[in-house]
Amino acid sequence: MDTVFLGALAYLLDDPFQRSAALEIIERGAIRVGADGRIRAAGERRVVCAGLPSDSRVVDYGDAWLLPGLIDAHLHYPQYYALAAANRGLLSWLEQTVFPEEQAFSSQAYAARVADALVRRLLGGGVTTAVVYGSRFAPATAVLFDAAKRHGLRLFAGVTLMDRNGPGPLLTDPDSAWRLCETFYSRCQDEQDLHFVLTPRFALSCSPALLEMCGEFKRRFPDVYVQTHINENREEIDQVGRAFPEAQHYLDVYDQYGLLGPRTLLAHDVHPQGAELRRMAETGCVVCHCPSSNLFLGSGLFPLRRHLQHGISLALGTDIGAGLHFSVWNELSEAYKIQRLQGVGLNAAQLLYLVTLGPARALGIEDRAGTFKAGAMADFWVLDPTNDPYLCERLDRCEDAESPLFTLIQLARHHCRATCIRGRIVEQV
Ligand code: GUN
Ligand code: ZN
């Protein structure tokens, strides 16, 4: 039996940074979902509902909006309780706040509670796909995959790898790291929506031997995803230069070990050199911008326009726990402001693209996520402003089709009424 969901629709058909008519907004919209959880049709209600069998289930969300499931492309699971700590910038924050909290994940019971809470919180904010730094402890990362599978979150994650410049319990060695990575990689082979990600924390956490192991792993399993950090903070960049004196620049450290490619996600990149941007474009790396994290740690203003000029694919991340929000929706307003400070304007279509179709394409899951095209999984969330009188009054004053979406991006915060995964409502908030 099919189910039809009614509401206003907003979704991307294409890249709005390339094509101005990429955004589809349908006020009286509908999504028809088959029993297999896939979208059969989405669009104007009268078209989608024409000839609908009389036994179809109809779920009417009234004036609420149905938006594609959000993609949070960068966050740290063991930092769930590290949010909002006063700090003096990245490196001392890692030592004082992050490393102590991450050690608590040696307890599997603690980890299991947090994994469940995190996954539910992500889904409760409309996030249906997340790219996550797991724990250094294998049992803790295993329970994260379990929680994602149980609740239906599409998860990309790996064990956070470091073998230097951190407290002993967080460090591993290349041989143990290889074994753990192989175990998780194999486990994900049989799963449609769980993906293993090779996760060297960042250059300063990794010895040449650990980076060599990662490069070897990627050569052995070329379809593996890779995530790491780059060019987040000036002090960090200086230290990387001293730790790897033979590297031409920060990116070159990862390049020398064969870690770049279209499945490589580089978080931050606030302070890139031109040569790095050219090499990222050449190798097809994805850059993940983390707006509230960059503001909170004082890392700097992300140069979005330079990335676009080089044709680099972009995604957005909350970067929990340096970020302050559990829903990547709330990052859009920060992303907008960071660009405004640099004289760059982003419209609603471009903002929505950064958390839906853009990262879906970058991750190679466009056939399943990020938009409402027929055949994709019915992953969406319901943004419902109707219980918020001010928001409704403000929306009533919008004069063109796109401005309600822009207003919702700036003002809607805790308005996710439901999240639907593969046609099934998983979280009623
Ligand atoms: N660089 C290395 N590790 C981290 C981390 O946990 N958070 C952030 N924001 N940057 C990092
Ligand atoms: Zn991070």
C-alpha cells in the first residue's frame, strides 16, 4: 500500500551555484511513497494524487514543510557532552575539554547511552545522514553503528585514529588500527546504509607510520571513505609545518600518504593556500565547512567563494562538540552570516543545497538521499511553523516563492515535527 504525505515541498533538482532555477518549491505538494520506502512521485498534489488507489494512506501535514533529510557531514560522537565549553582556541580546547571526555568512551555502557541519545537527537533535528568521528574504542564505535541501524540513521563513521600528541588511553598503533579498521570495513560491506570511514584524526595526531597504514588501507580498499581535519587554525597549521618539514603545505601531508580522492572529506579548511585548493580540486576531495565551530573556537571565516571558484564540492557539518547545535539546519544561518562578513550573499537555494543534494552528490548517495526524485529513499523531515505565532505572521508577509524558505532557515530552530526514514516516521518530536 502506498502512503501519501501532504505539505509544502522545497528541494533541489540541481546545483544552485551553477544553475539559477535549481530549487523546486511547491506550496500544495505531496510525496507518494511505495511499500518499499522509495519515492514513487513528488510534486504538485493534484498531479501526485491523481489516480491514487482508494486504500492509500494519507498523512496530511497541513501548512508544514516537507524537506529532504538533512546531511550532517562532520561531527564527533564522543564529544556529545563537550559542547559549549569556554576555550582558548583549537589546540588547548582539544587538551582541556575533548581528550578527557573522549576517554569516558572506554566504558561501553556509557558509550551505548550516548550513541542512542545522539542518534535520536540527530533524527529529531531532521538529520537522516551523518558522517561521524567514532570513538577510539572499538566497542564504543560498534554501539554507534548499532544505534544508527536500530533507528534508521544513514551513518558514515570510523574509529578515531591517533598515535601521538594525546593521552595514552586515546592512542593506538598502526597494526591494531589496521585490524580495527578492517573489522568495521567488513561489517559495513553487507549494509546499504552503514559506511566505514577511515578516520586519522588530523596530521598532528598521527605519526608517519599511522598515516602510512591509512594510505595502505586505502590502496587495499579503494572504495573506502576517508575523513580528517585540515587548515582549521593558524597555530595548528604552524605546528603541522614543523612536524612535517618536508611537506609543501598541510594538504601535502595527506597527499604524500595517498589519502586524497573523491571519497575524502576534509573538515574546516578555513585557511587554505591556492596550491592546496588546486590540488583538492584535482583529486576531487570534498571540503566540509563547520560554521558554528569556526566561530566558537575563533578559527576564522571560511572562504567559500574561493572553494567554489576552484570547483570543490562542499558539505556542512555541526562539528559537535565544537559546534553548538545538534541539527545542521541551525548551521545554515551561521554559514550565511560568515559569508555576509566577507561580502558574499547566499540565497535559500544555495543554503539548502549545502545540507541536502550537495553532500548527497559528494558522498555518492544522490540516488538515495538529498532530493525527492522518484526512486530515491523517502527520507524527509517535517518543518512545522504552525505552532509559532510570530513565525507564521512573519511568513505571511513573504512576497515571493523563495523568501519563506530563507526566513525559515534564519528563524526556525526547534520546529522539526517529525522525521521520516524510508517512508516510516521514526521520531515524533
Ligand atoms: N582537529 C583535530 N581534532 C579535532 C576535533 O575533535 N575537533 C575539531 N574542531 N578540530 C579537530
Ligand atoms: Zn571535527
